[in-house]
Amino acid sequence: MADELTGGCQCGAVRFSTKLYGRGSICHCRMCQKAFGSFFGPLVTAHDGTWTRGEPKWFQSSNAARRAFCADCGTPLAYQTKFGLELAIGAFDQPERVPPEIQVNPHDKVPFFESLSQLPLVEDPGEEWRNFMAGIHSNQHPDHDTSDWPPREEKEEEL
């Protein structure tokens, strides 16, 4: 049996746990692209995945699959079919522990996917951006389980 892995949504309203997980994948299908708002859907099979805080909201994305997300913050959390549950890799507290090992549904892969790693890397975005980043206070749930959540309400700053 593998080590327990935990994760959850951005706001902390929904948390999950799994010990029996399979290989990670990148799904290029158009439904995953839309569900994740991204170029692909990163998922890992969770044979014993359980919700440990809250419950996700489900969307029946096709006649064969439904997708889970947090109703409060919108974080994509899972994909489920008759074959089982898959959890969103990016929602894990330690996503590096479930790296993708395969790619599926290449027919919908965006044409520029293969060249993404060749894009220029901006190592110093400039003083204005550094100052902006230094002033950010994250309201995200931390990358570990907490005994209570959410924290006391804090005044939100305007954008």
C-alpha cells in the first residue's frame, strides 16, 4: 500500500485522500481542456479516493463521465466513469508525487503543446512585478490538512 496522499480545492471547502493510486496521465480531450480551462487535464486514478472535508459539486459532462469541482471556488477536482475515480493532479498537496506517465486522446491535443517547453523563460520580470508579488497575501488553503477551515474572515483588498 502506498503512502496516503491528500489534496483539495483552492479555498479548502473540499478535501480528499487516497492511498491506492495509479499512474498519472495528461488527457488532451476537448472536455478535459474545457473542464480545467487549460490545454489538457492532468489526472491520476484514485482507487480508494474519499472526500475528507465537504463534498464536491458534480457536472455530468457526457453520457459516460461526470466531473467534480468545488462549488465555492471552482477548483476542478475529479473525473469519474464506470471505471472509477480520477483526481486532478494539481489539486494534490504534493503534485510532484503523482507525475503524469502517459498522454491520452492525442487527437484533440492543441497544436502548440509540443513547443511549450521551448518558450522563453522570463527570469526577472522587473521591479514593478516583484513589488506586486511581494504584496500578495494568499487566501488559498495550505498544502496540508487542517483541523478547521476556513480561517477567520479577513477583509479582502480590491483588485
